[in-house]
Amino acid sequence: MATEKVDYAEKEVDLPALCRAAADFSPTPMAALSGPQHTLRYVNLAFCLLTGKSKDELIGTAFSGIAPSANQCTLLLDRVAKTGLADSHTGQEHPGIHPHYWSYAMWPLLGANHNHLGIMVQVTQAVRFHEDAVVMNQALLLGSVRQHELREAAELLNVQLQAAITRGKKAETALIGSEKLASAGRMAAVLAHEINNPLEAVMNLLFLAQSTGEIPLVIRRYLESADGELKRIAHITRQTLGFYRESSASTTFPVVNLLNSVIDLLQAKMESTHVIVEKQCDDLLQITANFGELRQVISNLLLNSLDALGKGGRVTLRASKSLNPMDGSPRIRITVADNGQGISAAALPRIFEPFFTTKGSTGNGLGLWVTRQLIEKHGGSIWVRSRTSEPQGTTFSMVLPVRAHDTTSM
């Protein structure tokens, strides 16, 4: 755009000192124009910053050379100069998706005699629209991201709070269960102790009765049977007391001896229910553990199978060597499998919980809980498989680690 140069004498406009001072310090870009080409005669610092040029570069040039929409701008300036009325204009510097807009006001400058001195231009807005849009979009995007982050943080805190509440409830339930178990254990120990005392007295009386030589043979057989049953009761009470005091002593013994002791303990029940118990075990298989505790474990499992079978049926009691698939270390697997009615899918996940039972009023819900505690105490694990549809049955499998000196027997 062509610019107009004028003589130095025309470069100054006689503005009142107060107006010039106000314009000099105004943060709004302002300029004074005069002449037919609307030549810049005055610019303030804000106008220089807006255009990116110095005062010396601007003074003496035509306003149309720096204004957008030069033709429209010139027409407006001519109209203001002719009519003496203020006007405003918004011009676009260049077309496209990111135009540069100028919005400015203009009014005539009059001298003391109301003679026309020129035109004052005040730029009220000169921004790149897309820059503001970008800033706004960035702010909106940042706000959206922050809102999403805050929502995720709130959800995470909610999940953590719910987990903490759940853990608290579980801990409270476990504490109550532990107190119930402790009370049951103390009561069992007291009852076993109280029962054991009269049992010893009755057994002594039976011994004296059997020592009498004048008893008929039939009566003697009855006394021997009664003595055998009393000894079995005494064994159970001693086992109850031993379990409550829970000795931690471990010994090395053949696994077959463990299975035989359990079968002997429950022989009377097996005979009364006509259940066949099949034992499968290598006579040389040995383990180092607490004999009484493992007998308690297997007797609990075998007794559950006998209860599930009722009259008739079969139980397979099997012990074999095995290898840990994770590290190849030796271990012993013991399974108790029956062809009974099975455990329902609803009850199966809870069978190891204390005081949970499927036996109704005949069960106390402690057998399997104690069983798992004892197996885990020996470093082993236990799990169960069960079917209520054909083929029915339940299989409990436990694995127990084998110590280094036991591997020679395997």
C-alpha cells in the first residue's frame, strides 16, 4: 500500500496539552490523522506497540497503509472529515480461517475556532480471532482433563473407601469368629477333662469286674465290649484335650500308619453304615509332621464322607508322592473321595468358613475350618471338587511338603 510523505512542518498537530498527555499515557492505541490522505501526525506508545513500529516510522505515513480494508477505511475517514460526525469500523486484515480483525472508533479534531484539524482514531480491539479461540479451546480442554482427573480420583477414593469398609467388616467378623472359636475350644477342653475323670472310674470298675473269676462267659464278653467302647471314648477325650493344647512336635512316620489309625478310629461307624473304605498307599511313603494333627485332618474328611454317604457307598483314601509344578519340589498328595450326594454350588465356596455347616443341627461348622488351619500350618494346601449330578461325589485333595530327609523314602 502506498504511503504519503509530507514536509516536517506538517508533521505536528496542534493538540491541547491535556489531550496529548492523556493520549500519551492511554493503554488504548490512539493516532491523529490529517490531510486528504489521512496522514499520521501523532501516535501514542500503545499504537506503536500494536503495529510493531516506532513513532518515527509511523509519522508521515498514510493510515490506509496499516489499516485493514483500506478502501472502506478511507471512505469512512472521508465521511468523518466531511460530516464532522464520529464513526466506527471493524475491518478484516486478510481472509482465511484465521483472520485478523481491527475494531476502531474515529472522530474529528477541531481547533479553537472550530476549524477542522484532522481525525482522531482509537483502536478498541485488534486481535487474531484464532489465537483467542486456541487459548479458549486449550482452557476448555485443560478444564475437561482436570475434571476427568478429579472424577477418576473421586472414583478411586470411593473404591478405596468401600474396600476399607469391607476390610473393616471382614476384620470385625473374623474377630467375632475367633472369639467364638476360642470359647468353643475352652468349652471342649473343659468338657473333655470333666468326662475323662468319670471314664477312668468306670474303666477301673470294669477291670475289677473282669478280674472276678465267677462271671459267666456271656457277661464277660459284654464287659469286654463295654471296656473297648469306653477306651474309645477315653481316646476321643484325650484327643480333644491334645488338640486344644496343640503340641507342635513333629515326627517322621509312614503315611500308611496315619491312614490305618484313622480307619481304626472310625471302624465302628464304617461297619454300622456299611460303607466300604478303600485304602491306596505305598507302605514306604513317609512324612515328617505332627501325627495327631494330621490324623485329626483326615478323620474330619473321612467322617464327612461317611455322613454324606449314609447307608452304603464307597470312600477312596489315597496317598501318593507328587511334584510341585512351580519348582519341582517333592510333596505328598492325600485325597479323600466319596460317591455321596455332593455339595451344592451355593455352599461350596463357604465350606471352609467357621461355623458354616450343611449338616443342619447335627454339625457345628468347625471341622473343615480346623482342617484347613492345620494343613496350612504344615505349609500345605487343600481344595475340593464336588458334583451333585451324575456322577455324584466329593473329593478333598491336600498336598503337604516333604522335607529333604524324607525324599529318600520317596
